Amino acid sequence: MAQSGKGKLNYRCPSCFMRDLDLDMFYDKEKEEYYCIRCQYVGTEEDVLEKNQMARFRYKDMGKRFTSFEL
């Protein structure tokens, strides 16, 4: 998705992304936290980065082409 002045950086909602939905989070400057309008996830920047790292681990071989399934 394109970056649109929602916050400091454009982060994906970790809860939605684990369910194969690609939604951007909004940033609340007063509370200094990110939130998702679809699933009501709320978290700090550190929490979002930690959970998005789990998603990267899950999809780490998505760009890799497998030509053989033998061990």
C-alpha cells in the first residue's frame, strides 16, 4: 500500500497480516501508539515491529523458487 501521511512510518497491522490481510496502521500522536481500524489492534512501535518480525519469519521463503522437493 502507498504511504499516506498516517504516521512516522507505514506499518502493517500484525494481527491482520497473520490472517493474510495487508492493512496499514494509523498513528495516534497523543498516545504515541499505532492502531488498526479493522481489528482494533493497538500497540507501541516496538510491539508492532516485534510482531511484524514474526510475520517475516512465516513468509521468509515466499520469494524463493523451489524446483525440487527432495531432501
